[in-house]
Amino acid sequence: MKSIVLHIIVLLTLYLARECQAVKINKISVPSYFDLHSENKNQPLILECDYDTDDDDTGVVLKWLLNSVSIYQWIPLNTVNPTGLKSFKNRIDLEYNKDLPEKQRYSTLVIKNPTIADTGNYSCDVQTFKSHDRKTAPITIVYVDDSIKLNYFIDEIENQVNFECSINQIYPLPEVTFLIGNEARNFSSPLETHVFTNIYHNISVSAQINKEEIEDDEEVTCLVRIPTIDYEKKASVHYDENYGHMIRANLLLSIIMYLILLMIKSMAF
Ligand SMILES: *[C@@H]1O[C@H](CO)[C@@H](O)[C@H](O)[C@H]1NC(C)=O
Ligand SMILES: *[C@@H]1O[C@H](CO)[C@@H](O)[C@H](O)[C@H]1NC(C)=O
Ligand SMILES: *[C@@H]1O[C@H](CO)[C@@H](O)[C@H](O)[C@H]1NC(C)=O
């Protein structure tokens, strides 16, 4: 009796496993991030879904979803073209892959003019009469305009060096850290951060360090990272301890000039 039950369980498991195998998404290929600036300007966002079905498994409905909301649907049996849904209605490019076989052409989602609002979890979902499979991957839309600026000035009164790192037009909000050489030496913490947001963020972060803790010509780096994705950019300067003295000399010169001017003025009256 026991062996019969076992037998039935094994057969049932095999049967179910076969059922589950009927449609299989092998993989979805999406970029982990897409930088709107730089070389991607005017490029579409391309999401590929590679799936297989058994020969006897028909009635395929392929969908792409963004954060669990359908944005694209393709039914191979229908003669009408697949369409974008909701806000993606007019943003799907069906011409882009036109030389590929129909299956790849229409399982691939080509989104025109991506924006930061397209950040999210994308799923390819394939449903057949018999089975169902879904795979999901996140995409972060990134925007980073030109370069990072790193400046510093020496505050003789407080006996410290103030570094300021600023990045304009960035999305999402990055993490900013300062390094001297390769180490994060005793910078003031927490760092002072200002963020201005329009569509993208403008961020400026400042950090102070005691003058004694940094030597002439040491390299200071501002490291800008976007968490969760493999994105890193940096800017470096070589600290010049005379830079501050130059400012002081200039200041002294200005004061002398001002005094001379005042003297000339008072002599004129
Ligand atoms: C995407 O999925 C991850 C992990 O499941 C989740 O933490 C995150 O909040 C999701 N993002 C969105 C925009 O829903
Ligand atoms: C800087 O860090 C060192 C150890 O790395 C410590 O000995 C020193 O007291 C720190 N200086 C300041 C000003 O905090
Ligand atoms: C952010 O920086 C850009 C470029 O420098 C500038 O045009 C814009 O006005 C700034 N936005 C805010 C909100 O400060």
C-alpha cells in the first residue's frame, strides 16, 4: 500500500513538473541602469525576454509589466500588432527590431525616449493555455550631467580646510564620500549636504578636516556613487597648502589698495 501511494506521488510530481516546464522564460536581458546622458542620448531602452514553449502548448500571451502594471501585450495568434498600454501607448517602437524573427521581435520591448519615471521593476510574463512563467529585474534610469566639481579653501581662523564637492543634474540621489589618498581620513561627520531638486537633483556636499591632518600635495578625491547600481564617478584635486596663503596675500593686497584709495579720496577733499 505504502509503495503504491509513493508511486502515485512520484507520478503526480513528474506530471506537475512537466506542466510547469511547458512555458519557460530562459532569461530576461535588461540593463541594470540606463544613463540618459552621454552616449545613450536618443537611444531607446531595450528589454529582451527569451522564452520557450512546448510544441503542444499554445495560446501564448506575452506581457511586459512595470511594477506589476501591464505596459505591453503581444498575442502571437492575433493578427494585430502588439501594443503599448497606459502611458506606454505611444512609446513602444515596433520597427526597431524589424529584421529579427517575429518571436524575438515582439518579445523584446523597445521603449522610446526613456525618462527617470521609467525606473522600476520590469517583468516579462508569459501565459499559455497550460502554464505560466514570469521573470523580473530592476532598471534604474540615471541622469548625470557634466562633471563633478571639487573645490577647497583654507580657513586660517578655524585652522581647517573646507572641501566642497558639487554635482549638478543627477538622478537618483548619489552617495558622496571624501578620501585623502585612498583613505577616508578624519573629515567632519556628518558631512553637510544641500540638495536642490527640480527634475534632477543638484547636490553639494562639504567636509572639513584639520589643517594638521593633511599634507601638501596630497590627493583629495570626491567619490560619487549611486547605491544599488554599479555606478561610480570621481573628481580629484592635489591639495596645495599655499593656496590659502595666496588667498590671504590677495586679501592683504586688496586691503592695502582700499586704504590707498581711501587716502587718495580723503586727500582730494
Ligand atoms: C523593486 O523590487 C525590489 C525588491 O523586490 C523592491 O525593494 C523595490 O521597492 C521595487 N521597486 C519598485 C519601484 O517597486
Ligand atoms: C584622526 O584620526 C586618528 C586615528 O586615525 C586619531 O588618532 C586622531 O586623534 C584623529 N584626529 C582628530 C582631530 O580627530
Ligand atoms: C541645478 O543646476 C543646473 C545646472 O547648473 C541649473 O541650471 C539649475 O537651475 C539648478 N537647479 C536648482 C534647483 O538649483
